Amino acid sequence: MTEQQPIGSIPPETLKSALKAFKKRLKLTALDDDSSLGRGAFSKGHTGVFAIRPPNQFPDAVWQELRKQGKLIDSGHGLYQLPNSEAKAD
């Protein structure tokens, strides 16, 4: 999907699918970081991963629309994160 769409014309199904893909990628990235070598077996706490680069199968307009709707926060440098209330719900 490389074509540019006006931001307001993105179908709700696409936004829902993109947000689901983002949450899955964030979860897998955090799990991967938690399981990496070099971390102590008895270390406390979870990963510090809270922002990721969104999946590239969706155009930038989708991520901008999700940010506009308050479902994602732009962390800068092309990274996005979930709002605090949603991050704790997962």
C-alpha cells in the first residue's frame, strides 16, 4: 500500500487491523527484548520497550490517523507508542 490516501478516507476496518498489528508487534518486540541473552535469570521487571516503528504494510496516513484519534502517541523519530491506559490493559 504505497498510494497516498487522504487521512479522513481510511476505512475503519483498516484502522482496526493496523492497530491490532501494532499491538502484536509491540508485544513481540517486548517479549524478544525480555528473553535476550545477557539479562540475569533473576532480574526483576520487564522490558523498557514502549515505542516501536509501526508495521510497514500500512501507509503513514494510517498511523497519523490513529495518532489523531488518540489511539497512538507519536514518540518522534518514526516511533509510536500506546497511550498509558491501553498499555496497562494488555
